[in-house]
Amino acid sequence: MTTSTLTKTDRTDRQPPAWTKMLDLSDRALAVLLLAPAAILLSLIIVYPVMRLIYTSFFSLSLTSGLPAEFVGIENYQLMIEDPVFWETTWNTVLITLITVPGALFVGLGLALLANIPFRRQWPVRLSLLIPWALPLSFAGLIFAWFFHSEYGVVNDVLSRFGIEGVIWFNSPNLAFAAICLTIVWKTSSFMALIILAGLQTIPRSLYEAADVDGAGRIRQFFEITLPLLKPAIVVALIFRTITALQTFDIPYMMTGGGPGTSTATLAMYIHQNTVSFLDLGYGSALAVVMFALSMCVTAVYLRIIRTKE
Amino acid sequence: MASVSLRKLEKSYGALRIVKGIDLDIKDGEFVVFVGPSGCGKSTTLRMVAGLESISDGEILIGDRVVNKLAPRERDIAMVFQDYALYPHKTVRENMGFSLKVRGVAVKDAETRINEAAEMLGIAHLLDRRPGQLSGGQRQRVAMGRAIVRRPQVFLFDEPLSNLDAKLRGQVRTEIKRLHQQIGTTIIYVTHDQVEAMTLADRIVILRGGDIEQVGTPDEVYNKPQSVFVGGFVGSPAMNFAKAKIEAGHVCFANGDRLPLSAIQTGKETAFDGRDVIVGIRPEHFVTAADPAITLTATVQVVEPLGSDTLVHFDMGGETLTARMPPDMRPTVGATLRLGLDPSKVHLFDAASERAIG
């Protein structure tokens, strides 16, 4: 029987198993490996559909015609430029964005400031902020369609109590548009309020105390401390809200179906109509590409604003 | 500059009394430090002086004005906060000039004041930076600068050094002291650090459980603590306490050691016969003289060499004592030594009330 002792040479000469070399990656290779799952997933669910959308927009592809897809170049885009409904729905979309985004911002800011006031039971207020946000868009659209109903709607009922004659809201393009904008502001201001409330809670109380000692009143404190420190939260809320405003579909779809005529139809509704109702995938894709480009432009502008601030 | 008076000042949250009727007069130009453990009411008292906390009862006077109902901006005070409370989106210049802008001080005058304060604090080169671009010490100076430009009647400091590391704390402490010597404005300063209190204060107010335990100069609270709490709170390492009984003119310890009361007290020795007492001895008051006047017998437990001196922890009949010894002294652990005492530095407290005797 022999005994062996572990010498220094044994220890230094012993090599790790060959397979472990495969795991000895450079930093770059490790980074690629770690990022790969996310990159593949993003490619599958975002990059591929977007590319496919752009590709389809260069084809004439109507499922009702029974004809095979035919490459038509930029013909769908030329058609779009000459299409008055495209311009009307795009204008409606932009108008809804221009009205409801600042509207939701102001209402949301007000709600957030109210919810941030220290009092004993804050949870009922915060819960009531959450409810409109948690409601499905189509459900909100349905509720407000009843609210604004000419015969049994609560809005006309309230107006009549003040001696004002009720109106048929959804018969007039302007009134229908106003009703839709009000509904969107109600539905989305809670989201704005939640983000702004989160921003408000990151502002240290001591800053307001310092301002108190410095001699600044409440209004001055709001403009000199609250608003500048809320800017990052507001910009984030604006980015999300603007992008979703550009995609407005559910609420006008449930309230007016785009009518009267196409006066309250949005670009998203027109895309839906072309692709789902008319099965014209080529033209629908071209419209969708334009909406995508619009969203990207807005995001780029906001991101530039953030970067400038930094 | 102005004096500050607190008259039976109280603060309660429901049934919970945080500040229990404080009476204090702070002289014009005095540097007063409120010190005490967490929850003793020192910050609450300061915030009541600032007007950031309402008063449940009593009065606060700044100068000869009762300011109970005045808003902070109307009290003519400036405050340096624990977290500095600098406006993160404003430059140093804007931070320092904010109060002047709000009060409508002319731009040129404001600029002069900001530059003067910045020069005084050595932050002139930082005026165009934002707080996020400054170190902790620089932020602290900016916070002080913001207070200085106001030229208020009273400065309030709420634990301004607690976010700084030990070295920087020492530096800024010296700067605050120099600042007070330069501008001479009344300062009320809150800290839980007794070293800060001792080094900065003209007078120290030691708070405990919402009450003032003792008010005095640093020398007074160090040399004549009026209670076991003050004795233990002021000084580092803390004062040693050992239970004893007074019998036949001697302080008798549990281990049998006896100290003649006549060497410690004067006048009323016999009045205390039979009384249980707590003997307080500061670690630095043990002596190594060849023939000390009085001695205690104790066993060495732990030796801690600190370079400048050596801390030796002893066991004396179940009581643990700490002695600050010369740096070259290295007693053997387990050895029993005779510890010399300077009798004039021995403190006696009543065991029941924990108040000083004599």
C-alpha cells in the first residue's frame, strides 16, 4: 500500500477539465450571450412584425379580391395622400392628442396634488384614482355613451335641471368630438395622476421646509420646487399618454363608431376598418406604417427633450 | 441678532408628550447646543423655534416678539437641515440667492451678499454648479451659505454634520465655530453627538425624554454633571458607574473597597450615612501616581491600545470600569491592580433619584 501526498507541483500542474474552457468567455461574448434572449424575443415580437408590416405596405393584398399579393411599390402611399378619409382621421387623431394629452395632464396634476395632501385616510382617495385607470377602455366608452345619451343620459338630465335643453350629443360632429375628448380625459387623467403622484412623493419634505424658511409661499413653492422637480415624471407620463392618444380606438369606437359620418373616426379606427372590415391588408399596412412613424417621431421629440434636460 | 426664550414650551401628539414644558433663555449671540439621545425632543424643539412644527403649549420669543403664530418666513431665522435641503435643480448661486429673491432684495445687493458668503465659506468656485455635482462637505457649506446670506436674527442647525464622514465632520465643525466667531449671530444647534456639543457650544442643553436634564457650559456639564444620565452622556469613553453604600463616613463598594467620604465631599459627609449611592468616575480620572490618595482594587479584563493612550477595562466586584491609561501601559489580562483615584474628580449620585449629591 502506498501513500501519496499532494505536492505543490501537483497542485499547480493540475489542469481544469477541458469542458470548463467553453465557459471561460470573454466579456464581450458573455455580454452577447446574456443579451441574446431579450434580443431574440424583441426581434420576434417587435422587429419582425414591424418589418413584415412595412413589407406588406408595398403590396396590393386584398383578401376579398381573391387575387395573389402583387408588388405595387409606393402605390398604397400615393392612394393614401389622395384619400380624404385618411386626412380626416389623421387630423381627428392629432386633434384628440392635442386636446386630451394636456387635458389629462392638468386634471392628473390636480388630482395628484390633492392625493398628496397629508391627511389620515389617504387610501380611499388613491383607490378612487386607480378606478378609472383600471377600467377597460371599451367599458369606459360604453359608460360615457350612456352618460351622453340624448334620452336617458345623465348629462342631459343634469342640464335640464339647470333649465338647459338637452342636446343629441352624437348627432353633431363637434359635440360628439367634445364628448369623446371628455371621456378620454376622464379615463386617462388617473394614469397621469398616478405617475405624477409617484414623482411628488420623491420630492423631500425638507425642500418645502427650506422654502418655508426662505420665505416662499405655497404658489411660489409650486412653481419653484414642485413643478421643476416633477418634470421627469411629467415627461414620462406625456410620452406614454401621447403614444396611446395617437392610437385612440376603443372610446370613439364604443361611443360613436366614428360618426356622424367619419367626423369622430381616428386613424386607428380607419386602419381597423381597412384591415378587418374590408380585408385590404396592403392599404391597411400602409396606414399602420404612417401611424407607427408618427408615434416614433413623437417619442423621439420627447426623448430629445429629456436628454437636453439632462 | 436676537435672544431666544422658550417659556413652558410643550409639544404633544395626542396623549404622547414629546416636549414637556421647557424653560430656557438663550442670550443674544450665544451658541447653544441641544444634545440628547434619539427621541429626547431636541429636533422637535428646534423645529418649533423655526415654525415648522406647531406648539401645543407655552411661548417662544425671538428678541421681544412672541412668534408662536408666525410662519417660518416671518420669524427672521435661517435653518441648516440635516439633509441640507438644497434645491437640486438650482445652481449653488440660485440656492443661496433664493431667499433674497423671494424677499425682493435688489439683484446687485443679493449678488454681493452671495459672493461674500461664498468667499467666507470657500465655495466661490462652485457657484455655478448644481448640488448633485458637489461632495457632502461642499453641500454642507452651501447650506450654511444659504443661511448666511439671509443675515437672520437666529441660525438653527438640525444635526448638520450627521451625513458627513468622521474626518469631514471635524473640519466642518471647526468652520461652524469660526463662522460663529466671525458673524456672532445667535445659534441653536441640535446634535446627538456629545463631542460636537462640547466643542461648539457656549452652553449645552442636555435633553432627556422631552425635559431639560441640565444646562451649562461644556466645562460645567463635564465637571459637574447633575445626574447619572448627564455623567454618562457627556465624555468619551463614558463615565464609569459603580453601586456603593455610605457607611461611617466611607463610600463602601461591593468588593470591600472603601473611599473616605471626606476626600470626595466636603461639609455634609455624615448626612448621607446609610444611603445607597452611585459613584461616577471618568476613565481619564484614574491616576497612575506612585502614591495615590485613594485606590480601588480591580481585575484587568480587556486592554485596548489606541496609540495616544490605552483603554483598560476592569472588573470590580461585578462592576465593569474603564480607565484611560498612558500609551505605554500594558497590564496583563487577569492581573489584579490597585487603581489610583483623584478624589476631587469622583462624583456621587443618589441611587434612587440618580441626581448628584452635594
